[in-house]
Amino acid sequence: MTAPPIDFSHLTPDERIQLAEQLRDSVEPANIGPDEAQAAELRHRRAALASDADPGEPWEAVIDDIEKRGE
């Protein structure tokens, strides 16, 4: 059974941010991070990137191209 959602509408945006930061700080660092399936996917992607002979265009070149097209 799920608990009803908590209404935070009475809090200001700054108070909501402060509350979110306090909630985040209350989580133990050991409990944060990817689970094993996510870690495996990250390892797979890193290996694929390392084996790719064509890593793509540098981001600066992509930005220049977009700016030239006026997008």
C-alpha cells in the first residue's frame, strides 16, 4: 500500500529546494549509485566507446555547424 502524496504547495520554491537538499544529504553515500545492471551497461558502453575508431565530431565543431545553419 502506498502512502498518499505529501502536499508541499505551502512551501516556497527556496524551501522546497532546501528540503530536497536535506533529503539528499540524508541518504548514505554507499546507497547511492548504479545498481549492478546499470553498472554493467555503463561498462558495456565504455568498452564500445573505447573500441570505436570513429568517436564522432568534437562538440565545438558541432556547435559551430549549428550556429552556421542559424538553428
